[in-house]
Amino acid sequence: MNRNFYIILGILSILAGISLIVQGREILVTRPPENPSLFYWGTAGLVGLCAIIAIFCFFPQSHPFTLRIIGAIGLVSTIYYLYDSFHNHKFAQVGTALLFWLPGSIYLILKGKITDS
């Protein structure tokens, strides 16, 4: 995998973390006031995850771990998406999740790389 790919992925992770922080106030205003600490902890967790991915991307020895983390996030997201689709009877894009996202996420978790080289 090209080193530039990891640099771009690291920069995008940093931008995603900054975006979460900047948009946090706007989102907090629309949430019910009963438990704001859950929102803060969730946002901090997502920003921390973005920071960890960004740090891993800038060090070549950790690239297999970075892709495995991204694969794990993809796997959990796909499983939740499938659960939600079946629960709400929305089956329009289940095929995309089963044929693209699920195998891709499992491949990243198992291999830790995108190419066979």
C-alpha cells in the first residue's frame, strides 16, 4: 500500500475528529437535556478513536493495526446496520452490506492489508 494513502487517511481522521468537536455544540442543543454526560463521553470516545487511527497512520509499523481497527469498525457498523434493517423492515440495501461491507471488513480484520503484495 502506498505511503500517501496512509498520510491521507491520517489527515482525514484528524479532520473527522475536529469536525466532531466543532459540530458537538450544534448537536447538543437538539438533544434532550436529561443525560448530557453520555453525549460528552460518546463524542470523546469517537474523537479519541479518530486520534488513535491518525497516530497509527503516520507510523508505518502500525499500518496493519490501523486497517484492522477500520475493519472492526466496519464489521460492527455492518452488523448494526443489518440488525436495524431487519428490525425496521428496510431491506433495500441489505445486499450491499452483505456483499461489500461485511466481506471487506472481515478481510481487513484478518489480513491487515489491502493488497496481496
